[in-house]
Amino acid sequence: MSTEKILKAGKIASQVKIYARTIVKKGIPLLEIAEKIEAKIFELGGKPAFPVNLSINEVAAHYTPGHDDKTAANGLLKVDFGINVDGWVADNAFSVDLDENEENKKLVKASENALSEAVEFIKSKTADYRIKRTGISITTNKIGSIISKTIEASGFSPIINLSGHSMEQYSLHAGITIPNIDDGKTIKLEEGLYAIEPFATPGSGKVRDGKPSGIYELTSEKSPRSSLAREILEFIKKEYNTLPFCSRWIFKKFEARGLFALKELEANGNLHHFSQLVEVSDSKVSQAEQTIFIDKEGIVIVTTE
Ligand code: MN
Ligand code: MN
């Protein structure tokens, strides 16, 4: 674990969240919002850990605009972005109501409250940890329980098949799940980097796979047939390593031929193509997310915003 790089990523993530809140307005093209946020990440000395996700209403996650996307911001919008500093990631998200809709506002509050309750609980254990050196007595299901109780108290349901996650260098989902319900798994949080991300909905509380997202991740380096696909594969390895990227980024660098190469790489088994994640009852979804870091000294909230 590189504390210095993690904290740098967190600092950038916090600044980007403040910036993103100022540019997200109803009617602004999602493409413009995504590009501005990603440009800000570079400007502040980081790289995007994955394409900015701008998911509207019942789409809970994994919507990033394509290179020719015409969608304008509206509804209940989730802004989910990550900062990559040498592969160390700060994952951060917020939701905003662009429709002056009361239920949307309540949903935004519900996921934010669930996140802050979970973070406050974790912070409350830090002092114990430092003073007594007893190890951390935080279990993943306890966090899930706090999240679900807080969301249910607002009259909504958590999304049970979306969850927070541990992270490692160049790995966004590194094995440990931080559930949004008490799943009965009493896994103790050890030293490491974790994202906590409650989702709230008035619907059934589950997501299903929707349309292809245009977001990909490298899963195999086996050589593709065409030299074009080999060239793009080398670019992906060098530029993104095993972190997610999107067709929009490839189009920007290689234009239409890059998109052909992506198809070949996907067919050749080099890439995982993520689906959009849609609430099963097509109900609106809100999300809030922060990243925390646990080391020998204690617990740090990496993303202060
Ligand atoms: Mn995220
Ligand atoms: Mn996350």
C-alpha cells in the first residue's frame, strides 16, 4: 500500500467532487460533463481510474457517454468517478436531483445519510484502535446493517446486489465486499483500501444487466489476429492496465478504427464489456460513495468530500 499515493488520489477526488457539483446542471450534455470532469482530474495531477459514470434515474451504474452521445443531464443523476495515482484509486460518487422532484431529493439524502452513518461508525472505532491496539473490530456486515437501516428509515430500500469493495493497485474490486445489507458475513476489515457506496431506491432493491455500456476492462493479453487490434491492445495495457476504460477514450485516440479493434478484442476474449446496471422494477436509484484507508496508524477517510 502506498499511503502517499492513496492520499494524493483522495485529495484530487475531493477537489473533483466540489468541481463536479458546480458543472452538473439540467440540460448540459452528459458528454460535456464527463469530459470536463476527466479533464479536471488530469489538471489536478491524477488520471481517471475509470470513465466517469453518469447514470440517470433507474440506471444505477455503468453509464458513460459514448463519443457521439446526445443525452442531456436530467432526472436523478449519479456522478461516479475515480482517481488513479499510479494504480492507487480513490472512488467517489454523489447524486443530484435535476428535476426539482421531492422523491429524488429524499433519495439523494437517503444514500448520503447511509454513507455518513457508516463512515461515522468507522471513525468511532479509530480512537479505540489507536489507543488499545486491539485491531479493528469492524465487520463488513455491521457496515451493511447500518446502511440498510438508515435507508429503510427513509422509507426506501438499499440495492442488495451492488456493494462497496476493497481495492488494490490497479484493481478496483479486489475481493472483499462491503454490502449494503447485513449479509451475515462477519469479515473483519483489515489494513487496506475500501470504497463504501450505498444505493437507495423506492423499488425492489436489485439491479439487472441492461444494455452494453461501452466500458471495458482488460482480462486477457492473448494476441489478436489483426495488427490494428494488437496496437490497440498494447495501448490499453500501457494506458489503463487492468482498470476500466471506455470506447469514447479509444475513439478519441484512434477514431473509428479504434472501435473496430475493440470489437475484435472483445470477440477474441481480451476484454470484459460491462453492462449498464438497471433497477429491476425500473425505479429511480441514488448513490453516494467515499473511500477509506486503514493502516497501522488508524483509519483515514481518503475522500474528505
Ligand atoms: Mn464509484
Ligand atoms: Mn466503487
